[in-house]
Amino acid sequence: MRKAIVKIAKFTPAQIQSYEDSLKYYRDLKNSLDTAKEEGREEGCMEGREVGRMEGRMEGREVGREEKAVEIARELLKNGMRLSQKGSLFILESYLYKKRSFSR
């Protein structure tokens, strides 16, 4: 570090101007890159949140449809569905329960 300072101290006015211009260019470029990275991170976070919301809505709709199917099947049983068909309801409920348990 000291050697660099000694070299800079010996610069002519033209060399000092060139050195300062070089530093300014470097700093401007670095700031531009840092800003672009930060904006990219922010944009990525926003996109990630939106994707998460969409996936959550889709999952919620799927669970709602499954719950509605079970509710309808239970109503059919209450309204006199034959015993041989009741096994189908049990299979449906078991499948939906297992599917929810593994997807979480």
C-alpha cells in the first residue's frame, strides 16, 4: 500500500487527472453493477412471492374441491346410497387424506 502511495505522490498533474478519471470510471461502473444486482434481487423476491401466492391459491382450490367432493359423497350416503357403493366413499376419503398428509 505504501509503495502505491509513493508512486501516486510522484505523479505529474496529467497523470493525477488520468488516475482520478480512472477511479471515477471504476466507481461509477461498480455502483451501476451494485444497483443492478440489488434491483435484480428485489425483482426476484417480488416474482417469488407472486409465484408462492399463485401456488397457494391453486392448492387451496384443490383442497376445497376435494372437501366438496367428500361433502357431496356424505350427503349421497345420507340420502340412501346403496351399501355396496359406500366402499367407494371410504376409498375416496382415504385417498384424499393420504394425499393431503404427504403434500404438506
